[in-house]
Amino acid sequence: MTYFKTFFSTFAVAFLLYAKVLPLHAQVPDPDGSLAERLSHHVHLLAADSLEGRSLGSRGKYIAIDYIAKQFEAAKLQPFQNGTYLQPFQLRHANVNLEATNVIGMIEGSDSLLRHEYIVLGAHYDHIGFEPQKEGEERVFNGADDNASGVAMLLELARHYGQHPEKTSRSLIFIAFDAEEIGLRGARHFVENSGLDDILAIRLMFSLDMVGMYESNNGLDIKGIGAVLGGTELAQNLSEKHGIRLKNTSAEIEARTDTWPFGEAGIPAVHVFTGFRSSPYHQPQDAADLLEYEGMARITTYMKELVSELSAQQVVEPSPRFVRATTPGAVRVKFGVLATTGASRHRYPDAYYTSGNPLFSTGAGVFAQLHLGRSIIQPELLYDYNGSDTEEGKFRRHSITFPLNLQLPVAYEAGGLFRLFSVTGVYGRYSFAGTAGEQDLDLGGLHRDLEWGLNLGMGFQIFNFNVAYNWRRALNTVTTDELNSYASSGMLTVGYCF
């Protein structure tokens, strides 16, 4: 049944392409044009208004599929599966069943042993479509940088290796992914349905996603290249040769592009990315005329040599750092900065009144995160300005606070893009200065300079940002006299993790 379903889905897509779309875009880039000119040709076609933002279900998306498949054919790529470049699949999004299609071709490696291992070069071709306007007009999100730029680079890399197959020792798989914008669905489908006996025969993956603004961003990220043993050193050496300024060469796998499903499968995956600065991300202004094609040409030339060098290495294997990060139960450490704001007060459980009036409190500091699977231990070091409105006047303290919290997951999205968590912990506080009304505090005497207590709360993480509300309650008194008073506070915390 699966075979017939795949056959008829492929037939249906092919029928739509050749019966309805093919006459609309038969243009091909000038083979004698410069690399920058060919890249510009690809982007202007894929980011044209007539393609309607290349969203799922749109007529324009089929134009893009046809164009990419024709370019793969012209580059002499082999169809990857079932004699076709198309890998159709069904998905459900917002209670709607949709047809999606990856476009896949392959160049067989020139080394008789290494050709049985693969490097994937990928770029998503879908975008977010258009919005209907008044009087039948459309507001089109053309997606030139995101991600006609990456597809253009993919096509030129395919053309290069099609003309020079001897320049790759391992086999290369070229994939134009669908449905990236709704959760990396095309990349995930390929990883789960590659047809390979062992998905780890794919030794490395590149996602070319938003590569059109090199000069504006003053450099290129190749985040994830450190996940390959020796990858950072090779990439940096070649960047000097090609005059490319590299910025992010870490081992971390980017969760917001098609690298993530490969990284989850244990495959080092690299996000090739020029950045968001000056790029109108997910805006109608993301048009073809905005891109910097000479910069794209420099990156493409750099990628040709980087891929060739990696393909020829006798061993391409994950770096120890990547292995630790992807091993279930592995311990990872991250660092960040945070700021707090809220209100603090003193409680008087033995008095006829229950608490002092709240005062504005604030703080700032640094934190570390010890990742134990999906749970996180987070120690913090904060400057803390706290107090209470009392009968003697405003009570203020300058303190150093040491929270130690355990974050337990309540809800979690694969890839770590969103995480909802509870907070349970303890804290210690050392107060080094302060006033009560007009008088200085007698810290270490009448007024305790050391405090400890409990910390409870809830929070969420989006990308690298953490937001939490914490409730702190001291377990020892503010003063050493007979008036039992206990510090408490409610604080909103915003942190950024590097």
C-alpha cells in the first residue's frame, strides 16, 4: 500500500507540474553569465510575485518545484529515489491536510570507498505566502533572502559538482526542502524516510538558509561546523584563503532551520547564514533587488572548496563536544545574564499586621545552566536591591544573592524552541549596606547580614530568552530582636543564555 500511495502522490505532483506549470517558467540562467548573475537569476525567479510567496498549497510553490527539478536535471544530478527528483509527502497543519514535496538529487562520489558515505546540501524553498488585500490585491511575502537565496546557492553548487563530479569523494545529496516554515517538516520527513540502510551514512549536513546579506552583516555564520572533528580549523583556514569573515563556528546545532532533525539523529549539521541585520525577515520587503549577489558568489565559491575538502577527508566524524551534547542524559553547561524587577516586603507573623507595604526591588547578575536531559540546575549570582516599607520608614538593603534553582519541564517543544518549566530552589543572601529610615543598618548586629530561604516559581524559554516569576520567602528573621520579621518578594526575571 505504501508503494502505491507514493506512486500516485508522485504522479499527481508531476501532473500538476507538467500540465499546469511548465509553460509558465521555462527560463534558464545564462550559462556564460557570472556566478553572481546566475544567483540573481535564480532568486528573481523564485522570489517573483507570481510565485505567491511559495506557501504550501499555492500555485507558485509548484512553479518553484518545477524550476528546481529542471535545474537538477540540467546539472546532471541523479534522481535520488524511484527514478524521480520528487519526494512527495502528506502533512497536517492547522486542521488541514496538505501535500508537500521535497526535491532531491544526487552526485555519486568519485572515491570507490567513500562514495558510500554522504554529505547533504539542503535549502528550504517554501515561504509564508501572501495576504489578500482590498479590491483583489495581494500582499506577497516573496522570501528572497528567506530562502530563495539558499536555494539559488544550492542550485549553483549542484551545477558545479554536476560539471566536476571528480571534485567530491563522498556522494552528495542535494535537497530543496518543503514545509520548513511550519516546523522543519520536509527535513524531518527526509530523515525519517531517506531510504538509506543507515541514516548515519550521512556524515554531514549543510542548511543554506538566508545567505543573501553578507556585506550588511559583515560576515558569515557556519554554526555547527564545530560539530565535525577538525571542522572549525578547516573552515577558518579556507575562509582566510577566500577572504570570508567567519563569525559563529560553534558546535551547537541550530534549532530554527533544517539542521535540527539531522542533529537530533546524531548527524553534524551546519547552518550557513549571513544574519538578520538589514534582512526584512518574514516581511513583504524581502525582495530580490535587496540581496547582495557578489557576496553570495563569494560564499558559494567558499562552499565549493569547503565541501570538496570535507568530502575527501578519510574520516568525517562528530566532534567529542557534539557527541556529548547529543548523548541521552549528557551534561551540558551554558551561561547567561539576567535582570530582575518586582516588589519586596517584610512579613510579621506575630504582629497584628501581617506585612509591611511593598517596595520596588530590582537586581541583575549572571547565571549558569547545568542541563541534565530536559531538567536544568541554575545557580545565579545577583546584586539585589530589596526592602520593605516599615513603621520606622523605608527599609532598604544592598545585597548579594545566590539562588540555586531546579527547573523541571512542564511542556517542551522538540528543538528547545519553547520550554515551560517550574522553579524550585533555595537562596542565600549577604547584605553589605542599607538604611532604615534615616539610619544606617547595623548589619551583623541588630540587622542580620546573612539570610536564607526558599525560591518557587514558573517560567518559560523562547529561543535563548528565559522569563520567570519567582516568589522568595526567607526562613530566618531580618533582625535579631524579639520582633520576628521575615523578608519576602515576588520578582519577574528575564535572562538571556549565550
